[in-house]
Amino acid sequence: MGYTLTILGCGVMGQAVLSAIYNAPVPATTEVAQLYPSKIIACNQDAASAKQVTELIESMENKSPNGIVVDSTFGNNVEAVKQSDVVILGVKPYIAEMVLNEVGPAIHSKLLISIAAGWTIEQLQAYTPTVSRVMTNTPAKFGYGCAVISHSSACNEEQKQTVSELISHVGKCIELPEKNMDAATALVGSGPAFVLLMLEGMMESGIKLGIPLKESLEASLKVLEGTAKMVEETGMHPGALKHQVCTPGGTTIAGLCVMEDNGVKSGIIKGIEEAANVAAKLGKKK
Ligand SMILES: NC(=O)c1ccc[n+]([C@@H]2O[C@H](COP(=O)([O-])OP(=O)(O)OC[C@H]3O[C@@H](n4cnc5c(N)ncnc54)[C@H](OP(=O)(O)O)[C@@H]3O)[C@@H](O)[C@H]2O)c1
């Protein structure tokens, strides 16, 4: 331990990543422990946002298992980057260029971890050669997130390990080539919204059939959670598990046929494809 990590833009996602790193358990070996910062500087633009980060740390009772100290600041990007070895870019994509130009030479030769949608490794390398691109999602705030990571070829093994170790605490961490990032933006970044649409549909079906809202939501939630766990624990193909639930001539196959008839599966595939198309255009706007 001993280096400083700066988060440039510590809003919804920045705070999710901050919480995950801050609350990470003590690693089993000193080699892994060295991958953690001793200090995190959270940078925002306004005093109100900086106060929000301070309150977040206070809500965690200032107790980081790895003894990480957090300094929440605003209007202080250049000085914070100067003090750091690793920088997380957590601002909105359309603000990223302004912030990166502002910190300018201070970021050169530092490890830059970008969570900004659409910003390619090549674009980020205009500021520093060592870049890792991460696409994560809002459940990261609760440790149930997913993160897809791509590294630039300039990153050495220790830098790749640092990124994977820090980001692993958002939940599940998957390394993929950068060509998959637009798809990951749609599947992982936007994914919670698609699942919430499914959850809402199930909940409302319960209500339509006479189950009160609270109980309908509780039941729908448990079905989603339990099914995900069942796929994870059996390692079986979702289609095979689906057919295990289908009694010949029974209720499940009847419901599935109506859903297929209404294009539920192709609607999900086309929706995620469209989100990926928009993600690809985000990168080209710069
Ligand atoms: N939200 C998601 O579901 C999601 C999912 C995947 C990826 N992402 C990516 O995560 C990134 C952040 O999104 P978000 O939802 O966390 O946005 P957000 O909540 O708006 O957070 C962005 C933060 O950046 C700060 N900021 C703005 N201008 C700044 C500046 N000049 N210097 C320093 N900080 C500045 C803002 O602070 P002030 O409030 O003080 O302006 C704000 O706290 C985006 O690039 C997005 O593509 C988001």
C-alpha cells in the first residue's frame, strides 16, 4: 500500500467504485495488498457533490478494512492528479475531453482507468499510454455489479492486476477485447434497466391477476434472483433449465408460447443491439 488514487468525477458510478474499493476486505497476501491505494482523492465540480462523497464515507463510519483515507474535494482536478499514481475517469462522456485537457500533462505516464462510455482506448491514449477501459453498472454500488475490462497494450502485468483487483470489488469482473466494449456497454451498463423492465412486467402481471403490489414485487424479485442463482450454480444452459420447467401440455409452455408469439426474446436481443449501436456512435461523436 502507499499510492494515491484520484477519481475525476465522483457521482453515481464514481461513488459505486469508490465504495467498492474502500470496503474491500484485507487481501490474503502482501503482494495483493500493495495493489491498493492508501489514499483516494474524490474530485467533483461543486461543493454539494463533494459533501455528498464526504457523507458517504461518514456513513461507512470511516472504516476502510485496508485503512484507505478519502479526501473529497471540488475544483481541484489538476492538483489531485499531480498527487496521484492512478486516475479513474468518472465524469460523463461529454465532459471527459474538457477534464482530460484540463489535467493535461499531469496525467501523462499515469495509469488511467476510464469508466466513461464510448471513450476508446485510442482516444484516451492521447493523454497517457497506460489506459484501461471499464464498463460497469449501477448494482456495483451494492457489490452486485458487473464490470468488463479492456487494457491498452502499454499496460504492464502489475497495472492490469491493479485494475482487475480494484474493480473486482464492484462484483463480477470480466476481461474482454476492446472490440466487445460497445456490446458490453449495452449488456452490462444498460442491462439493469432491461432487467428492471422485465421485473416491472412480472410485478404488474401479478397485480393484474389480483396479487397486491408489495407481494407481487417480492415474488417477482425472488423469481429473478433464484433463477439467476440456479443458472450460476448448475452451470446449465438457460434453455435446458427452461425445458425442465415445462410439463407437456402445462402452464409454463403455454405462457412461453404466447411470449415467443409476442417477440419477447427478439425484442430483448434487438433492444440490446440498438443500445450497442448508440454506444458505438457515442465514441465517434468526439
Ligand atoms: N450511471 C450508469 O448507469 C452508468 C453505467 C455505466 C457507465 N457509466 C459511466 O459512468 C460515468 C459517470 O456517470 P454517472 O452516472 O456516475 O454520472 P454522474 O452521477 O453525473 O457523475 C459525474 C460526476 O462528475 C462530476 N463532474 C462534472 N464535471 C466535473 C469536472 N469538471 N471536474 C470534476 N468532476 C466533474 C460531477 O460533479 P458535480 O455534480 O459537482 O458536477 C458528478 O459528480 C459516465 O461516463 C458514464 O458513461 C454510467
